[in-house]
Amino acid sequence: MNKPILLIANNTQLFRNFQKTFTAIDSQTPVIYVKEVAEAVDYFVGEGIYDNRNLYPLPKIVFLDLNLSEGLGLNFLEWLKEQAEFKDIAFVGITESLNHEYKQIFSNYGLDFLIDLPLREKLFLKLIQSVYDNLTKKQFVILPNLLCNSVSN
């Protein structure tokens, strides 16, 4: 089983867009969707319904909605930063309001990419394809609505 893509967001439309996009990009890579930070923590530590690593391997890429209620997306990033065992996983922040605060978060939390939504469907596909190619194939393309850290992964 390929390592999955993990989407942490409380937006089912975003999940549908991701699922459709990743089916087009790489139909062999599953997309796992969790709506709450607590569920994401369970996934990462292998607790609850995620206790079987054969069924729920650690993801290769995590897309995290930074706009989760009550700043929980940022709390999750802080927790992740303290967990050495997850340092090889790529993290992509998603926001609908790219501003100075999120640019600071991008720098401070070591996100690999920061995506500014909403995007038209074709640009969304190109943007996610670019992020995926960079993180898995080390092919890099800069697109609008995308901030990225240096390509050193």
C-alpha cells in the first residue's frame, strides 16, 4: 500500500476536490480525511481506530487547514514540531486568507508549502500537482497562490 495523503480540514467540499485531484494525479495513493485535530493526533500516534499501521500507515504528505476552529490547526502544528518521529513527513498549510500572520506561521512552523484558497478547479489541480511532484519526484514549478520553503527535502 502506498503511503497516503492526509487531509485535515473541516470542509467536505475541500475533501471532494482533493479526492478528485489525487485520483487524477496518482490513483494508487489513498487520500485519508480527518475533520478534527484530535482525530489527526490519534492517526499520527496510532490510537483508536487508527491503531493498525498496516491499514493506516503514516502519511507521506499532510495538507492541514490552518483555519480550523479556535486555532486548533496551529496547536496541531506546534505539537507536530515537537515530535521527532514525524520530521520526514511533508506538511502543506491551506488557508483562505493568506496574510502576514500566515506568512509568519509558514516560516515559524517549517511548512513545506502554504496554499491560498479558493482556487478555480484547473488551477487547484495544477497547484496540487506541483506540490505533489515537488514532494515526491523533486520536480519543482512555482505557481500563483503558493508559498514554498527551499527545496531541500
